[in-house]
Amino acid sequence: PFWLKLSASLARGAATFLISASFALLEMAETGLEGVDEAELARLEAELGGMEGLEGAEEADAGEDLEALLADVGVPAPEEEEAVEEQEEEEDLTEGLEVEEHLREAVEGSLRLKRLLSENEDAPNAKKRKVDPVKEQKVKALLTRWGLVNDAVVKHVLDQSLMEEIDLITKSGYCPDKNNMWKSTAEIFNRYVSELRERGMPGGAACDAISAFKHRWKMDLAADKTLRALSHKDLRYVLINFDSTRELSEVVEEASIMDVEDDNSTATASPEAVGIGTIGRFTRLDLIDPLADAAIFGDANFTFALRLVRHRKALGHVGRVIATTFEELDTLRERYKEIDQSIATLEENFAEVLHGVDCTQIATNPQFKGMEGSFGAVYYNFP
């Protein structure tokens, strides 16, 4: 290249002197220093040392002059050449691809990332996945026993399994079905491993918060009974603060003396309610906002309102239930003998009972003034 030739010519003069001085010193070393003037020898060494320093300075100056000269003649610097080469490589990768204009930048970025990753993989210091030699040996033994040494997918499932699972598979004598006409061997084996993991999870059809908590900390049935007897406040405290560094009884006793701040949130609602039932609302899909009120129109004998009140109470909702009827109370007493008891039960659960409400005239009903936008759910009990 042009810039290499220019660099060589600039350093040629200094190199010639250094070579001459070196030969002179070698000749003196061979013939001996007898008869040589010490002053002349000192001067020659000084000039040689000065030329070594001058060589570095000249190289630096030559580098600056070279960059300026290359810029004048339009020859790109080495760094610029690398950037141009990378750009040309990216253009070569995208050449021939029919990519819409608004997607071109994304495609180029993906190709650039692919090139960088391939370079990292080829690099001598590229990171490699750590392999457990013991696990690798057990995986190889299972594949050999099953005759699936060349099945990469089954090997992948084994590689992703835990060492305990591999030990269980080895002891069980299991062998995946290789002749299934609907599913591949890898699919069948993956399903087996999934079922193996499920067996180590909490048993039973429904897994509530206490069952999961007991399984996590390896508790016995006595601890399960203690937890299920706790109130909402105490159970929530235990679930949050227990970490196995203390006995469960200590944490339960500590929870009983703790006060709950009334911050109008669902976490502090119904502190004395049954713990497991109230905590369970957080694992369910609530169609009603726990803080919002719910209105019921046309309920007549309040059977639906009673069910809704009990349901919201069990979920820990703090919003009111406003139960209304189209008929007046005297008419209801003539039709339903249990109406007074139903109204009393609703009021005990903080529900509000209204009579003579026409759901088509709610906007003009003074009983609903100021309630705009406050209902999380409205129920119309009409066919």
C-alpha cells in the first residue's frame, strides 16, 4: 500500500546511520579497543543513543506527516478503512434481500448482531457453557442405554433436567417409547420429566396459600392446622415474615400482638376474618373492584343480595352492597315472610337496603345523588 511505502522511505535515513554505527561498534568489539581514542568512543556512543531517541521522535513526526499526507491525497486511514470494510460487509449481507424501507434498519441491525456473535464464537476467549462432567457422564449413559445417542432433542431435555431428576430416571429404569406413531420420543420423554417434577409439588387438587407455604418450608400437619386457624391479619404477617430462622410459634405469637394500620387497602381489610378465605381472594380473578360499591336492582326477596354480600365478605372486599327493590317494604312483607330476617342479615354485613327504587329513574332518584362513578358492578335481576 502507498502509506507503507511512504513510511519506509521516511525511516530509511535514520536506519542507515544506526546500521553503520552498529557495524562500527561490532568491529571495535572484534579488534579490541586498543588504540581507540576514549573520547571518540564516548562521542560515538552518545550519538548512537541520541539517534535512538531521535528515531522515536522521527517516527511520531513521520506518523503525523503521514496522516496529513494521506488525507491530502484522499487515502483513508487504517481505522477508516476498517469502518468502510464493516459497512461493505453489512451491505453485502443485505444485498439481494427484498426488504421494505421501514424494515431495512431493523434487518441490518439483526445481521450486524449475527456477525458480532459469530466473531465472538470464533474468538479464542469466547465464553463456553459450563459442563458438569458427572452430569454429562450420566446423560451419556442414559442415551446409550436407550439407544438414542444421536437424538439431539432427547439430549437437550436431559441437559435441562436437574441432577436429582436424572438420578430418579436412572433408578426407575424408565425408557421412552420410540415407536409411538403420534408423538416423537423427545415429546414423550419431556412429558415424563414434567410429570416427575409435578410429583414433587404440593399434593391435592386445589393448592391454596397455606398448602404452598407448608410445602416451601417443609412443614408438618400440625403447622398446617395452626396456620388454618389464624385470622387474616395474623396469617398475612406469618406468610410475609417467616423465614425458617425462628420457630413458627414465635412468629405466630408476634403476629397476634401486631396492630394493623387502617390504610383503606385490601391488604388490611377484614383483619379478623378467616385468614385462608381472605388471603385466597388474591389468587382469584375478581370481576368487582374490592374497594368499589356494588348495586343490585329488582332483587325482590334479597336472595341474590345475600349471596353477593357473603361472597364479597369472604374475598375481603371493603366496598358496600346496595340492595334495592322495586316494591315497597309493606308489599314485600305480604309476599315474603322471611324478608325482615333477610334485611337484618344484610345490614349486619354493612349492606344498604333501599325500597321503591325504579332502575329506569336512577339519575333523578335523590337516594343515589353523589354516587356517580362509584359502582364497580351493577346487577339487574330481570329476565
